[in-house]
Amino acid sequence: GAVKTIKHLWLAALLGLSAFTALAAPLAITTQPVSAVLAVGHPASLSVTKTGTAPFGYQWLKDGGILLGQTNATLTYAAFQFTNSGSYLVVITNAQGMVISRPASLSVSNAILKGWGYNYYGQMGNGNTASQYSPITVASNVVTTMIGNNHSLFVKADGTLWAMGFNAYGQLGNGTTTDTHLPVVVASNVVAGAAGGFHSLFLKADGTLWGMGYNGDGELGNGTTTSSNLPTYVTNNVVAVTDGIYHSLFIKADGTLWTMGKNESGQLGNGTSDYSAHTTPLYVTNNVVAVAAGNSYSLFVKADGTLWAMGKNESGQLGNGTVTSANRPIVVASNVVAVVAGYDHSLFVKADGTLWAMGQNTYGQLGNGTLSATNLPSYVTNNVVAVAAGYNHSLLVKVDGTLWAMGYNGDGELGNGTAASANLPVLVNNGGLLAASLAKGGTFHCLAIAGAPPVAGTLANQTVFVGQPASFTASISSGDGPFTYQWQRSGTNILNSTNGTYNIASAALTDAGSYAVVVASTYGSSTSQSATLTVSSPPPAIT
């Protein structure tokens, strides 16, 4: 009643707050965004409801990257495209602070997971151990994916988590320490995850964080140094997670950043550098919206777009102009929308779409045309919307959905059919892939939610007499299905002609003309070259 109100007002005055702020409803999300599987070209949206005091600010993120222009309570796409597929969350702010939603996915039906590179432990999930120098199909209906040292994980649209590859420490979480060359199901109701050197973490739809695998340095954050081959509970209210080689970081719904595991280079950012196992999460800072981890160093982006770094820096991977390690976060850049960490190199994307890189560059993994390391951010290219980094290679996706790679390629990491390294970006699959989402991290292999647009084959010209049947059959020289067809005559769609074969039961003179077929899939479309149908009058009967 009145007494409680007076006490609130007195406390507000003591803290220098207004009575309005002291009595305001807490900022909280009451309805989380809900994942959806959509058809290409259809409208799509994700929304949240909240409590608190207006005005509110909103910022949506996709796959850990800030989405420019998506600043309303509802994220909308007028016509959803495959390249919009990914994991989304929203940051809500007001005068009281910030809150972050749990992740939710938007995806297309049968979205394909592609893999390429080193495969000695079966981390590609294709049933064998041969390295792949060009992308192969691994799985379908995938909404997000992660890469560890020599193991891989992915989440399907039904929320199931799958894993494959190296498993000596139980990092696959399937109750064994036996490697597997095919994906095995691990958990359900999963929305996000991360894979480290020899451990894995995943986030459930209820905001709980779980871990499995090596735990000798406390990287699972469960209060022990005991490794586990089954998922073990870590904490709750988590919205994002990442793994380094022997350390882990996560963001809570209130925007606070927490770390655990090895800290010999100060990568946990708590002001110390030591060889102790940090088995319970340590608070680092607040207002964090995205995070990345490499070999004994960490990076994160704050809500204001500033990029911060801590930990090992002997190759300049922190990007602050020195090679001195830091055990507390140091600011590196501004206007940053996405960041990733490789083994000892880093990349980030700015709001203007430019890509910047720093750190080790022995194999050209920075993509700036040199092999020289740099301790300051170096410009790479523009029109970039997503980025990933492995041990000595890097990947990027441009606005048009094309997938590019640079750096070491001895095991096919660049996915261009060769083993030649490159210090400038080269097209993965020689340009034949459209990418929606990349697995961040890993060593010598790559995973991406991506598909190959169809390439329509040629049609054969035909000559028939009046009254004879005629037909054209579509062919597809490359691409990922399923496919749809639309037949055209002289560039105009033919009504109800959507099968792989176009048939004319009895040709008339008016059927003569130019025919083509448009072959389409989730990943694009292609129109065949035109073929000519010639219809002739039958020769006069001989009497």
C-alpha cells in the first residue's frame, strides 16, 4: 500500500532514480518467438511480446549477426527466400535495460546441409573417412549447424540434435566414446549449440544449457572436471553459446556474458591469467549480443556495435595493434554486426557490409591478398552478410548468397575441387552454391546450410506431321531438388504444364513454335535453351 510506495520512492531517491523508474514494470519477454518451416516466396515473420515501460527498442539478429533494418517487435519477410533461413533472436531495450529472446529458426522444407574438407574421423557424416574437395550433401531439414575440432553437430527442424565424427571424450553426447561416420541423434527440443576442441554445448528451447565431452579444464561449466559422454546440465536463461578449444562462453537473457574453462591467456576475461580449471561460469560484462571463441581467445559484440576481445594475442588476432595478450576485454572496433574466431585469426563484418580480418595469415586465411599476419583489422571485401573461420581458412557469404573461401586448402577446406590454398576469396563449388547459414569454428572441415541451384539441360528440336504426337522432356545437368517445372511457348507460360515432360497428343500447325522449360527449386531457377517444334502438313496420299 502507501507504506510500500513510500519505501520504493525513498530507495529510488537514494539510488538517484526517478519514482517512475523505480515503480516501472520489469522488462521481460512474455511470449518467445516460435520457429517455422516456410515455402520460398511466402510471407514470414517472428514476433515477441513483452512487459516493461515504453519506449522500446528492438534489434533482430540472424545466426549471431545483427540484421540492419529489422528493428520492430515483429521480424518480417514479405517473400521468404532460402538465404533468409537461419537462427534468429531479438534484443529488446528500454530505459531499464535489455532482454534477449531465446533463439527460433526460420527455414525452408528439406533445407540441405553440405559438407567438405577433412574427414578422417567421419565428421562429414557421409559414412566414410575420405576427405571431400567439393561439397557433398550430408543431411536435410537442417536449421543450424556447428563444427568442433574433428566432430560436427546439427539441429533439424524438429528440434533434434545430431552428431558425428571424433568421440574419444564423449563430445558427441551419445553415451559412448566411439567415433561415428554417420549422424546419431543426441537430444530433442534443441535450438542452438556450439562445438569446441573436444567438447560440445547445446541450448534447449526452455533456455537450459547442456554440455558433453572433455571437461578437464571445466569447459562444460558444471562444477566438475569430469568428462561426460552424455549431456550434463550447466545453467538456464541462456540465449547464445560458443566454444573455444578448451573454454566456453555464453550469453544470458539479460545480456550478461559468462565464461568457463581454461584461462592461461586470459581468454575468460575476468582479469586473471592462470592454469586453474574454472569449472563454474564467471561473469564478465553486460549488454552483449554476440560472441565467438578461438584458440585461447574470445571476442564479443555489444548492443552498441562495439567489438571487444580478450585472451591470446601472439598473432595479433585481437586486432588492437599489439601482440600482447589481454585478460580483460579491450575494445577493437565499432559498427560491427558479426564476428567469428578461427584458431588464431579473426574476422568481423561492419554495418556497411565490409569484411575485416586480423591475426595469423600463413595460408592467406585473412583473404587480403598477402601471407602476412596483421595485428590491426585489414580490409578484405564488401557486400558480406555472414562469415565463418576454421583452423587456417575462412568462409564468407555475400548479399547474393554466393559462398566464398580463402586460406589453407590441403584437405579441400575451400571446396573448389582443388588442394591449392588461396590468399584471396575463391568461390566454393566454383560458384554453384547458394548459402543460407555457416557452421562457425572447426579445424579442417566445413559445414553450411546451402544448396545448388538447378541448371536446365538442352531440349531437342522436333519435326512432326499434323496429327502426330510430339513431346519435350526436361533434363537437369546439376542442382539440388526437389524440382518444379513450368513449360513455356515463345516465352509465355503454358497453362497447366508443370510436369517434367510436355506432351502434345496430336500436333496441329498452330502448335509449331519455340518451347522452353523453367526448372526451379528452393535454391533458384534455370530456363532451358529454346527448342523448335516444326509441324508440317502430311504429304499427299499416293493413289
